[in-house]
Amino acid sequence: MKVVILAGGKGTRLGHFTKEVPKPMVPLLGKPLVQYQVELVKRYGFEEIIFVVNHLGHVLEDYFGDGSKFGIPISYFHESEPLGTVGGVKELEAQLPEDFLVLYGDVMMEMDFNRLLAFHASKKSEATLVVHPNDHPYDSDLVELDETARVVKVLPKPHAEGLQYHNMVNAAAYVFNPRIFNFIEKGKKADFGKDIFPAVFDKVAMYGYNTPEYLKDMGTPDRLEQVEGDIKSGKVARRSLSHKQRAIFLDRDGVLNHNRDLIHKPEDLELYDFSAAAVKTINKSDFISVLVTNQSVVARNLTTIDGLGEIHKKLETELGNDGAKLDDLYFCPHHPDKGYPEENPDYKIDCDCRKPKPGMLLQAAEAFNIDLSQSYMVGDMATDIQAGQAAGCKTIGVMTGFGLRKSKLIPDYFFANIKEAVDFVIHEPYKAQAKAVLHKVKEADKSRFVISVGGNSRSGKSTFSSYLKQCLEAESYSVLRINLDDWIRPKAERETKEEVFFNFNIEKLQADIKAVLNGETIKLNAYRPHTLQAPLEKEYRYQQEQVIIIEGVVALANEALRNLSDFSVFCKIEEALLKERIYHFYKWKGYETKAIDELWKERLASEYKLIAETEKFGDLVV
């Protein structure tokens, strides 16, 4: 297949960078921008490159010559006058009798072209547009796709004020069948996005290939600097779908937006004020952001697929206005319960996509080559956690929405909201400390290494322990984690006591831990932090795991427990942050602010100061 690279742009917004060279020849880390494209198409076996040049075209021709130095034949078409993105391609009609690829020479890209061409062939497409969500959709050319990925609407910029849209942007890379030439007028200046696509999307088989790969227009100096940084860091190369990707899967209602019962019209969707910042944090990372949401409002006949689309337009528009994007969005419109007179029977089925089944996650994994074992599912309901577990993801619960208040499942992590969750996943605040503990484990080289993790309530003990377990298992260590909260006395037995140590059945705890380490099986009712959570029987059994993590408020306060440990960690937290977390936690539990105020004063004396004194027993303070 031949490649046409449009390289005639002046790049006026790049100022001094393009005084002596055309925009595609602006240097990036020692070589021209367009050379990255030349090397990319060569790597994927394209047979020839034709450059369409105009402004300072001789600079490009002098550099690339006939392509022999780059391992691919290169020729040139010199426009006598600028013909936009279309006119030069039309002039090459006789040289392009078969399907061909068109690239814009001022776009930094890294793509798995094998996937693009397979998509183009599978759809029997006559015009395949590479599309993607971006962080500035409000000033980009947009398209709308149907459920088969066929283009059903083209929205060139500028957009009408107040327009709500799907964030799906024309990324300026196309695969065309020669039939496209029937709709292009020779010698006329025109633009594909503005003039051709809006006029022909319903006349040819035109499809959108959505990809989260690296595609960035180099139109401004700040983007130039950003791309150079992304090349240096390896981010550009890592985003190719030829490599396994990591994703953060997000539920919608109760995670990104307020959970109003059965949202079925756009005005009912209201984003949390922290949601856009959380999604933007994902966008800046190596993770893909994917929404996976059950939307039985369609099966219940409260809205249609198109109506649901309008709701998602509002979601994507509001995120886009804040510079955030979802790389893809999957929804399940089904519901298995039949027999209601008002239902839509077409969607009352037992499907493979409705959570707790992992269907939507598996679809995304196939589309984007996602390594599910290195990905996360974030949700507020048990079905979210079940879907994540079934797909093989790590799971994160949040206190917003339903907040897992009635869930029997225990996620790997539990945070106040999506912003806290995403910040933790992306920034890995415990990375250095976990590495230090891992070093101690390796250095000890014991058949059984016991780690105690203590500190005040809400100080991060559970989060650190989960992360440490994750890091140890990544290094092929087997890990048994023991949560000391499971030995907290029933509430009725501790209401009249003032000290934290009485809250735990210390005598039984010591005996049970000793029994577990001696190979016995201990069964008990797990601690359930919310009154709505059903009782859950838990079993502890030591099966020769190499590392045992004993985690809880009293892990370092009790001498017998300390004596079991090979290494101790104390989780420390500033009082202001501790107070903030306590208020989040007890709001989640249903307490009023006044009651939390009283609880905070009481706990300062009865627990926090006492546990703070056990910091001296920690080999490592986190």
C-alpha cells in the first residue's frame, strides 16, 4: 500500500521554528518530525511514500531524496499553489489505483497500522478515518459513529455555542479506496475535514477507527515541548497498540456523576466536581480511561439508545470543556428480568455485557490490547467489583454513590472518591517505601518473613498493605495478609470503654494468630465497617506463604504481636488529613456532622494519641 504524506503546511503558529523549514521538518530531538512518520510506515511494510509539498518543499526533498537512505522509495508532488489537504491528493489519482494511506506531516504519531488496516478490511470501508477523543474537542473537527463504527455525522469546527457532542475527533490519518476521488474536484482548494467528509459520509462506506494511540498535532510551541518530553520518556512508543496497555475502567453513576436513580435524560446527569480532574490525571499517564456502565434505562423503556447517547454527549462535553477525555465508553442497555408491561422486550435479555459479568471489560481489552492483570476497575457497587475480579483486574471501591455499603465483597483498595483512587494508582505514593520493604525481604532470605503494619485508623495501613502485597506478588512472593480488624469486639461490648485497646479481643487475637502460624485454620466473622453490610465469614489458613502481613491499629502496640514480626511499618498521618479522612469515613457510615465532631474529640484522646506513641516501634515510618 502507498502512503501520501501532506507536507505543505507553513506552520505560522510555530513562529521562528518554521522560518527556514516547512512545519513537518521542525526538529524533534535531533530529527525532523516527519522522519518519525517515514520510519513508522517503513516499519509496517508500506511500499512507497509520496510527499505533497509546497512551502519550502525543497528542504524536505533535499533531506529525504529518493528515500534510499531510509529504506523506502520516496517521490514528490509539488503544488504550484496551495490546494488545502485535498487538492494535492486528487492530482495523484493516476498513481493511486488501490487503497492508500494519507497522513498529515505535522502530526506526531505512533500507531499499530496492522490493526488499522485489519479494521479497514473487515468493514469493507471505502474511507476509514482514524479518530480519537482528545483534550480540546471544542475546537476540533468531530465525527459521530453508530454502533458499527460507521460515520453518521461530521461536525467541522467552529462549533455552535452550546453544542453537546461525543468527544470523537478526526485525527488526520485516513485509509481511502480510490472511489473517494469521485467526490473530489480537481484543481480546487479544499479540506477533507471541512469540505469533503461532511458532503460524502452518507455516500461512501465511511468508518471511524477509534484508537488511544499517540496522535498529536504539532501546531504550537507548547505542544512541541510536550511531544519532545513524551518521546524522551518513551510514552510515544508505549502507546502503540502493538504493546500491551494498562487501563483504568470507570463505572459511571456514583463514580463520575451523582447517583440519581435511573438517569434517563441529560439534565439529570451531574458530574462530581472532582471527576474531570481525575480523568485528566489518567489522560496524562500511560493508562487508558474506559467507561463501563450498566444502563438498564433502555431495557426499562425510560429512554432509547439515542436518548442514552444524548446523556453521554453531555458527559463527554463537560469533561472535554475541562480538558479531560474518556478513551472509550461501553454501556450495557440490557436487563434480564422480563414481564413488565412498560419494558422494551428487545433489551430484556440475559446478556454477556451486564456487570457483574466482565463482557464490557473484555471487549475493551480486545479493542485496545489491554493487559487486564495490570489494570484497575473502579466502582461503587458489588457488581463493579465482581466484574473487575472476573476480568482479572485489581479492584477499587469508592465511598461515593452506593459506596459498597451493602456489598459482601472486599475490593483491593477503598478510597473516598475517584480523584483519590486515580491519584493513588497513577502516582504510587508508597512506591519507594514498598521497595525498601521488598529489599528487606530479599535480604533476609527466609522461608517465612512476617511484616507488621500499624498506625491510627484512616492512616493508610490497609492501602499500604494492599500495595505492598501487590508489589511482593509481582516479584513472585506468596503472601498471606491478616487484618486485625477482624478481631474487633462487637459494638455493644465496646461502647462504654474509652481506650482503643479494649476495642480488640486481644487475648483471642494473640491465640488465633499463633494458631494460624502453626498451621491451624481459624474461622471468624470479618469486620464489617458499615451496618448495612451483611455478615461475612472469613477463614485464615497459613499455607507456607513466604510473606505474612499483619495489619491493624494495634499491630505495633501489642508486645506479643511485635515479637512475631521480622519487620515493622508505622503509617503516620498529619492531623489535618486524618481529620478529613475520618469525616469522609463516618459520613459514608451515615453519621451527621455533629456526631462526627464529638467522635473526633473522643477518638483523639482514646485512640489517636495512644497509637501515635507506637511509632517508636516501627522499623519504617510511612
